[in-house]
Amino acid sequence: MELKAYIISFVGLKQGKHQFQYEIDNTFFENFGFEEFNSAQLNIEATLDKKSTLMELHLEASGSVNVNCDVTNEPFDLPVELQMDLIIKFGQEFNDENEELLILPHGAYEFNISQYVYEMLVLGIPLKLVHPGVEDGSLDSDLLDKLEELKPKNLDNIEDNKKSTDPIWDALKKLKTDNNK
């Protein structure tokens, strides 16, 4: 899939709302050199609201991406529901430095939304990916069994040790209180 499919030519569109639909899989992310997803099945709905002096773009993504759990490395489908808004104005020169505002040069007749779709999707995914089975305890994994096996035992004894004091320090404290009399 080429990124040309994400070019919206707005010059011939009437004022008002216009809908565009896209289906995204891993080939979309490969165009950006992003290989963190095992697979992706996402639907993107772009709504362009053309007005007399500016345009508003609303992006919505829904679907799922298959990723590996950061704890167990088990693959799982992560549901995705994201949205993003972008205002498009016209000015002297192209400027996309602001993440919520795109300035196109006067005379422009199209723009490519692929970079905005990519950023919305990649930045919308949580930093820590945890399999739902890890959180609710339903995942049966050798790695989880090993972590349980290696977990520190007798945490109560550790608390007891903190409460007991060293007899040498007790004797020194007694000397201190004896001198104050």
C-alpha cells in the first residue's frame, strides 16, 4: 500500500463535511520503518470539514494491533480507539511544526494525512504493554510461573527484622540516656 492513498485533494470539494475511509494493516507502518506491531487491523475514518477560510480534519481509528506483552512476551490483540483533530489554514509557506495546526501555502490543492494517522496510532499506544491475562491472573505462562517461583519468600520475616534492633546500638543508646541524668 502506498501513502498516495492518503492524499486528500480538497480543491474541488464544496464547503461542508466530507468523509474518507481507510483500512490499515502492517504495510502502512512499514512505510515509516515502524515494526513494533506483529499485525494491525485498523479502520480510519477521516472527516474533512471545508470552510471558507480554513478546514478542520477529524481522524478516528478503531480496531486492534497485535503486540507482545512486556512482561511475558506473549502476543495479544490490543484494542485501539483513538481520535485526533487538526486545523488546516493557509499562509505564506508550509508549516507543520504545531501538532494541532497545519499551514498550507496559498495555492495548495491537496495534503497527505498519512503522517498524522501514523502519529495518532503510534503515540496512542500505551508505553507498557501488558497482556490482559497477566492483570486478571488467567494467563498460563512458563515465564509467570518462573517469576512466582523466584518471588521473595517470607516477606513477614523481613518486616520482623526491621523492627528488631542490634544489641550494640541498644547499649550505646543506654549510655547516651545515662549521661543525660
